[in-house]
Amino acid sequence: MTSENPKTFRIKSFGCQMNVYDGQRMAELLGANGMTAAVDGADADLVVLNTCHIREKAAEKAYSEVGRLRREDGSKPLVALAGCVAQAEGGEAKRRSPMIDMVVGPQAYHRLPEMVAQAVRGGRPVDTDMPAISKFDAFPTRRRANPSSFLTIQEGCDKFCTYCVVPYTRGAEISRPEKDIVLEARELVDAGAREIVMLGQNVNAWSYDGRGFADLIRALADIDGLERIRYTTSHPMDMSDDLIAAHAEVAKLMPYLHLPVQSGSNRILKAMNRSHTAETYLAILEKMRAARPDIALSGDFIVGFPGETEEDFTATLNLVDEVGYASAYSFKYSPRPGTPAATMEDQIATEIMDDRLQRLQARIIAHQVAFNRASVGKETEVLIERRGKYPGQMIGKSPWLQSVHVETDATPGDILPVALTAAGPNSLTGALLTKAAA
């Protein structure tokens, strides 16, 4: 092991948007401690693998990534295993892979610089403590931001769905103070963000000192220079009337809602320990559409949960048809060690799950295509985020979170008036409008 302090680092994040946010914050923290990000193609002195534990075999994939860090000459960088696999594996990770120099959970990564210092001295530190959200106080000021930037406002989960490992890897639900969130949002806007995406395992469960999530949205809407507000991921039981009203009343809150349902079968929802039924879920969406008629709806689905029958699966397909999602994510059930569902009887055969997933995704795509095609002819605003594949092409997002390709010399962060002219399953084409036409 080298006794020299690492000068360069690389962070590789897997999984959810919160892991992307965590990766950005770790990079800022390491930068504030004198390290720089390694250039593409160059070896880094320190590699942080920011892992996800939501799917089966996540730990095995993490260890495979560790193994790939061995260089041709037999040397290796300092290796930090971070994130939810680190939280779940703890000290066992060091036993399974001698290449791992430090193990840091998602609530402790603000201690990464001191852990690096310990590793340089020959230690192999492990920190998987789950303190109250104090890590945010350790981070430097946000000085770089994407046009659309993530901001974690809430972590953890108290819902204990029987299939989910999050309560064990992220801890109990806890909310950041409103003043800290508003301060970080202002920093992001000052650094170039035009849109803030608030993140949380149950983001709409945020509350602090008697203030609810709708109050926080209204506070962010008062920030000059912030043009768009989004949030993910929500839980149906926390979709309050105040939050639904905010969608009608706050112009900066985009007409998009990601609200996971997981199944259309009430029997399966009960087995999952979800607090809603198909009927109460649809009632929430009916209220939302009454408040914001142009809302684009998204959701999550799990197929093949233990005991799921063809009748249960048909109920899911029927719910998809009734809602008409603009987009949705679907997954095969994946047993997670330590969760109640992993030991349930009537585990579903892989081939049945494969078949159901294909059928569900075909149905979702059909509705997604229909939603996109119905958008053709609309005039709207697109937030430019990055360059496209072709010269002169830029890619941005519509208010409904659709990717839109536009020929323009605009730069990331510009918000342009656009006519939507063509639609595919995953993106649209837009034509730039003159301000007079807009």
C-alpha cells in the first residue's frame, strides 16, 4: 500500500438518482480536500464505488467491479466501497475482497476524507453508522451545477414494504431542515441550475417543524432564477391534498408525477405491505388530474411477486390501461436477503416472470408512444441540457420530462420556445420558435 496521499479520484455511481447526488457530493468533498477528478482514460489514485443494493446479486456485481480495478502491472488504486452494498455488507466486505481499503455507508460518506487518510496509513476503516442527517453540514458550498440538478431533501423509509431493503440500508425516514434545503437550492441556482429535482426515498413524506412538502415547494418557487421544480420518488400515502393543490397553483412545479403503485392487484399489494389499494391509488390520480389536467404520470411495477397469479397480473395490465402512463418503470421481483418476501412461499419461476415483464413493458410502451404522439403540435418550453448526436443538435426536457431534440446553437441551461413536431417512443423532435411566434 502506498503511503502517499491520493491526488486524483474517480467515483462510479450505480442505481438511483440519490446515488448520483451522493456521488456528486463525495466528489465535491474530495475536491475540497485537495484531490482532483481523474481525466478520462487515466488511472485514479482513489476509486469510490458508490453501490446500489436494490436488485439481486448487487453485492456480487460490486465485488466484480472491485476486481476490475487491478492494473496490468499488479498495482491497484485505493478502493472505497460506498453506498447501500457497503451498508449491507459492512466489515464482511473486507473479508470477501482484500482489494477493498475502506467501507462507507450512505449516511457516513462525509467521513470519507478521514477514512482515506487512515487507509493511506495502512488501515482498513469501516463506517456504516446511521446518525441523523448531519453529513450535509460537512459538505462544501455547491459551486458547480447541471441545468437540471438533484437535491436530496429526505432519506430513509418507514414503510417496510416486504420486498424492499431500503429501510435497512438507508435507515428511518428523516428530513433535512427547510433552511438548509433552500440554501443549497440557492447555491445550485447561483452555480447554473435552472431546474431542481428534489430527491428522497419517500420525498413527499418530507416535514420539518410543522411544515409539509407543499410548503417546501412554495419556498423553493420563491427563488429567483429557479425556473422548474420536480421531485421523486413519492409514496401514495403521502400524496396530501396540499401537495395536489401545489401542482395546480405553483407555476414552477412541472406537470409530472412519478407515483409507484407496484401492482394492480389488491391481494398482492397487501402481501407487499403497501398502504394503498388499486382503488385508492386511482382516486389520487383522479384528484391530481382534476388539479392539473395536463399532468404526465409515471409509476413503478414489480412482476412476479411471490404468489402472483395470472389473474393478479391481469389486474396490473388493466391498471396500466386505465391510467395511461406517459412512462413507467417495471422490474422482475428480486428477493433481497433479510426482507420478509424473500422467505415467502410460492416464489414465481423465472420464465413466468420473464414473460410477464415482456407483456407489461409492451403495454407501457404503447401508452408512452400514445402520450408522445399526442404531444405533437404543442408549443412549449424546453430546458436545454446537453449536445445531441449530430452537429447543431441539442437535447432538452419538456415540462412533461420528455427528451426533445432541437436544432439550435443554444447552450445547456437555456430555456427555448419549441413546437413539438414529431414523436418516437423515447423522444420527440422540436422546431425552435421565434419569440414572436411563441
